[in-house]
Amino acid sequence: MSELDLGFIRSQFPAFSEPSLEGFAHFENAGGSYACGQTIERLDRFYRQTKVQPYYAFQPSKTAGELMDAARARLAAWLNVSADELHFGPSTSQNTYVIAQALGQLLKPGDEVVVTNQDHEANIGSWRRLESAGIVVREWRIDPDSAELRAADLEVLLGPRTRAVAFTHCSNIVASINPVRQLTELIHRAGAWAFVDGVSFCPHGLPDVAALGADLYLFSLYKVYGPHLGAMVMRRELNTALPNQGHFFNSTIPGKRFVPAGPDHAQIAAVNGVVDYMEAVASHHQLDDPLPSARAAGVRKLFRDHETALLQPLLDYLAAKPGVRLIGRTAAAERAPTVAFTVSGRRPAELAASLANAGLGVGTGDFYAYRLVQALGIDPGEGVVRASFVHYTSGQDISRLIEALDALL
Ligand SMILES: Cc1ncc(COP(=O)(O)O)c(C=O)c1O
């Protein structure tokens, strides 16, 4: 099957048959997606059957540990990385914080890191804090007209002391997809590590992280139909180069070195639900390549084709509407379905309240991309309206959104 079967997809999400959500259209998916039934079922089952300390010999404990190991191995296979390269922490913000602590112990005063002003603060602030240890922080700025990052602007910032560059796969406001492979190659040629925030990209299909070439690739499972966890792929070389942040006696266990908070066992086990869901989508659409990363590519294409078809009319509508400032590109094929805009003379919060009355859930504000919003000349206190959707969104939801906007603007 080459087209997404939306009826099947929606049947996998209990939210779509939840009476209290009837008539509500969810357009704040970049903030957090609905959980698929498989995640909810895995979480429920863990709490009912195996909610004990894992990895001991007694049966529920043994099973709990096996479920956690399986979650790690299965998600890693979908991302085309090894299980010992995948780490689970409480959130992406906390994961970057921990890695930055380690980096601060390794780097020398005068070493340099590059951050952007396009990212969510999670992939800026942690690295910027290194300034207090004498690290020089350089800012790779967006082109204010297009809101995009240009590789040529990064090139001039790279030098012999650059040790790391942190940038986003896809901004949670601009939504264009940065050429990660090209950028990681450029960064590696300069002898630096590439730290990539994949939070806004991953809900639209899990990527082949090995192919992207990032040394650190981060995303948040609560936006990928799963539990509230941060996932972090860390290449082995980076893991061994950075000093251990966990208990000293665990320093040789790759998966424990950068997760100082004891992980949430039930939520890790529930990551199996995300993979169960991806497997169900693949199998329903006859994507049966034996390689998980090939099935992931097939699912990604299904998601993307559906999202792109739905996105274009929304972009066309906003781009043509007088007084609307649409952030980012107008061609759906060149961006993710995260659509941020402002309307002259109208407050984002007021517009969102009217949309909420019509049963449409959009977000407003700076979405913690504070520096980006500022660079775009927008008051972060007001921010933008953001309507973000994913593959389970229907054409009817989009029509409702366009009609409701049209009644308002
Ligand atoms: C692009 C982006 N990066 C990072 C984060 C932070 O993720 P977390 O909430 O897991 O810390 C978010 C959260 O909204 C985000 O949108």
C-alpha cells in the first residue's frame, strides 16, 4: 500500500475514540503528540505485572529488565544505531544539560562551541553555560529574511579550536529541514562534534541516525506517540571521550554514564509501544523489508506524503491572506507541518482563544525558541500562533482549521 490508511492510523490512537475529545482537533502536536494505544497498553501492563525493581532473578523483575532491554534494542534498530548508543533520560533538556556538564569537564578555556539562534533553548542554553568555564561560545545566526541557517555562515565560524556545533534538524517554528548530513560532514572536517536536536523532526518519521552522521542526536518520545522520555543517540567515540556523569562504579557501562537520574523503568518499557506502533503501520502497509531501518524509511515516506498533501492548502491559505506573516517556506515539500504565523494587529493569545472555542487546539508563544522569535523581530512575550500536525491529522481537520481562521481573519 503506497498511501497512508488514515482509518487504520486513527484506530491505533485511543484519543480518537475518547468521548471527552470528540469534536476536538489537536493542532499542538509539536508540543506533545497523542500516545498510541500500544504505548498506553505497555505502560499499563508494566504497572500491573512488572512494577518491581528490574534485573533481579525473580520473575517479574527479570521480565521488567527484559522489557527495558528490548525497548532499547528495538528502538535502536529503527534508528539504525547500536543499542549501547541509545540512552533514555527524563527529557531532551535534561539530556543536553548532562552532556554539557561532561563537555565542560573535558574542554579547555579558549576552546569553542557553536550554537544557533534557530534552536529551542534546550540545544542552546546548556552549551552557552560553558562560557562560565572559559569556553568561547559562537552564534550561528539565521538569515533574518528567510529564518534559515546557511552553511556558508557556519563555515566562517569554524576554526582550529571549535570542539562542538549544536544545531537543529528542524526548527519548532521555522520548520524547514536542515541538511544534517551535509552539515555534520562540514563540522567533522573542522574536527568538531555535531550535536543535533531531532525533537521536531522525529514525530514525522524516525530517521536513519547513522546516515545523518551526528555524534549526538536527541529527541523526545512524548512527541513521537510514546511516554514522557528524552532519547539520545550518542556515538561510541563521544561516549568514551566524555567523562562519566553517573555513579563511579558504573563508569564502564555506556548506557549509564550520561543518565545520572535513575531512569523511569515503566516508561522505558513503554517505548516498546512506539516500536509496536511503527511495526503495525509497516505491516499494515505491506512494508516488510527485514531491515528495521528500511521499514522506518517506508513509514517515514508514508507519513511525509500524507502530511505534505495536507500542509500545502494551509500554507497557501496563510501565504495569501493579507496581514498574515507566515514563518518559513511556502512549499510543503520543503518543510515540516509545523506552521507558525502572526497576524498584524491581532494578539496570538486572542486568536488561539477563538480557535479553542471552535474546538481547535493551537499553541501560542515563543515555544522556548526565544532567541529565534527575537531574531525574527517578534516580541517573545506575545510570540506566534503555531498550528502543528502529524500523520494522524485528517483533511477534515485541516479544512476546519482553515475555515475557522477565515472566519477570524
Ligand atoms: C525543537 C525542540 N527541542 C527541544 C525541546 C525540549 O524537549 P524536552 O521537553 O524533552 O526537554 C523541545 C520541546 O518542545 C523542542 O520543541
